[in-house]
Amino acid sequence: MSAEAPTPMPALPPPRARVVKSNRAQIIIFSILTLILSAATVWGGRVWLRNSETLVFAVGDANGPEARFAAKLKAVLKANSSRLRLKIVPNPDNAKALAQFDRRDAGLAILRTDAKVPPRARTIAILEHDVVLVLSPGGKKIKSLSDLKKKKIAVVGYSENSVNFVRSALEISDSPDAAQRVQQAPPNTPFDKLFASGFSAVVAIEHTSTIMKDKTYEQFAKHGGGFTLNAIDSAKALARKFPAISEETVSTGMLSSSPAIPDDDVDTIGLEWLLVAQSQVSTSTASELARVVYENKAELALDDGFASKIEPAATDKDAFIIAHPGAAQYINDDTKSFMDRYSDMMYLGAGALSVIGSIFAAIYTKITRVAPEKASELAIRILDVGERMEHAMCIDHLDELQDELETILRHAVIGLRDGTISSDGLDTFKLGYELVRDEIALRRDHLKRHPQQLEDNVVVVKAASG
């Protein structure tokens, strides 16, 4: 008879496949989407709130200081990403520019305080001071204002109004005789030629900042025969009488350092150059313009010195030209914090983050969220181990089932700690675990008490493998 080969012992059936579900990916995706959509909302709101506004800037001659300052301001606004834009409109002279401003065809202009001031002009900033210099040849000093009125005067100044200003300040009538005695000097005429042509005095109206860079006075003092700088003894009275006039001081050595001219501080009068806006320009627009002007003074200064010392507008109610409410608001609250400037965007961002986050949280909670696995569901896996134990025919099989049971227990402990497993059905899990653990122990004892059965199983396994 032929010997029959022993039947191989079947292997343990595999455990049921388990699909591991996690909320981590959804949480990360929803968090990223919340931040992206909130940022997009804030950006869109910023664009909507900061729609660009174009202001027409009326200036005089295209090569004059007003036009050059306007061009610099336009560039600075662009560089600072301001919502304000400038459209610069040149005119033949500054008087025409102010006429355009007066017709409300322009929102911005620059004027000197001796000009005809449009009634709706409001000051944004003081750009420059003009100082009145009363010069006489050599050591011929002019003793008083009344003494000056009697002399033939040459007027040197940037503005076409300079002659009229001098006549007004000296209270000289518009008679033909006065027209002969007070004349506009040809541009760039040396002082010595003016004195040689019969003028007893030269009244120069100069930008204060320009004088500091101009070497003309120092050169004339050294090589042109010299001159005397005369004080205006009634400067304070003139400033009170004419609101457009300001008291000024020519400090020691301001015109010439060697020789020092003047050798002591000299009182005189002056005028101011103002950046003005229409009164109907909104407060927010004027405040934004003032902020850009005051925070970018160095970038706005012209090469010749004009606007190199920009000053805040006078906010007093009795100022010659009152400050625009928007400029006054910025000047009086110059320490605006980050919260003040960007509070609107921060509130918009917080609101967008709250709303969008709530929407995604609702979607996550009600629709896409994977609920934590219940402990009772793990009990099913434990019972599956118990069902497969009836196929365990050797110690190795029992060890395999024991390892699987301990893995389930470890998974349950970790899941209860990190929240991926809920405590629902925990008693059932514990009961199932203890039941299967005891069954494995009983099965192990049974195989140990029946070693022959164990050896037969081993022989069967070896035969099957051979």
C-alpha cells in the first residue's frame, strides 16, 4: 500500500481589512483655504476702500519751482503706493494757475501769501519762506523804512508780484513817480550794476533755503565792492498790519560766512509759500496728502533748496489761510499708530476670518468630518481574532494572534489619548479583549497538555513545506 501524505495544516485566515480614516488632511486643507480666502477678501476690500483718486494740480511755468515740486510729489505718491494720483496742469504763470484753482478746475495749487488768495483755499503745508533783504551799496546804511521809501529801489524776486508787494509794504502809491522809483530788476543782473545804474537800494526777495546754498552774496561781498544788509525796524508792525507778511530773521553769516554778513541777527519781513487744496477736498484725502508730504520731506526737496524745510500748516483759527481740516487732523494727531492706520483692514480681516472660518467649520462638522472611531467598533476586531483562533493548530499561530490582539489594544490606548477613538463602547471593548485573551491562554494550555497533537501538527507543517 502506498502511504498517504499528511494533509497540510491550513494557515490562519487573514484579518479583516481595516480602512483608516483621518481628519488631519481635511483640517489642514480647510485651514489653508480659510487663510487664503480671508487674505483675498482683505485685499479686495483694500482695493475697494482705496480706489485711486486723481487731484488736478495747477502750477505756473513748467520749469518753475511749483511745477518741479508737483512732479516730485507725484512721484512720491506713486512710490508710497498711495491711492492719490496727481494730474499736473502747467500755466503761463502762477497767477493763471491760481485763477484755474479759483474756478475749481484744480484741487491743488501753490501760492505765495502776497498773491490774491482764492476764498476756498485751505493750507496743507508750508513749503518755503521768502525773506526780504534790503541791500545798499558799501557802507551806506538805510536808517529806517521811511528813509527807504525815498530811494530808487530795484526789486529782485521770483514772483511777478514782488514789485507790487514792495510797494504795498512800503505804502508807496501807484503814481507814475512811484513806478519810476520801484522797478523790477532784470533777471540775473549783478548787484553792482544795479547800484551803478542809479538804484540806491536793492530789495531781494529770496527763498530762505536757497540763500543757504547761493554763493552770490559772498562773492559780491568779496569782489563786487561790498554791500550793507539793512534791518526793517518796523517788521513786527508790518506783520500785524498785513496778515500775509511774517516776521523773519536773517541769522549771522546767513548771506556770507567770510566776511560774515550779517555780523549779527537782522530783523526783517517775509512771505510764505503754501501748498493749498480746495475746501471741498475730503478730509480723508487731505489727511492722506498731508501724511505723504510730512513723512517724505527729504524726497520732496528741490535741488536748489526749495521745499527743503517743509513745515506743518498753521492750525490756529486766526491763521492767514486756515489749515484744511484733513491736514489739521493729521497734524494734531501726528502719532497715529499702526492700529489707527490699518484698523479698517484689521477689522475687515477679522470679520472675514470669522465668517469664512465658521462656514468651513460647519462644512467640516456636518459633511466632511470623519467621526472618531468608537471603542465598540474595535471590539469587533477583537472578536474577529477570537473567531480565527479555532484555526490555530500550533503555538506559532497563537503567538501571531496574541501579537494582533496587543496591537489592537495599543491602537485603542493611543486613539483614546489623541481623540481619534471615542470612549463609546469602551466597556464592550474591555470585555471582548479579556474574553479573547483568556481564550488564547486556554488554547495555549490545551496545546501544551497535548504535546502529541502539537507534534503531529508540526509534522504536518513540515510535510506541507517539503
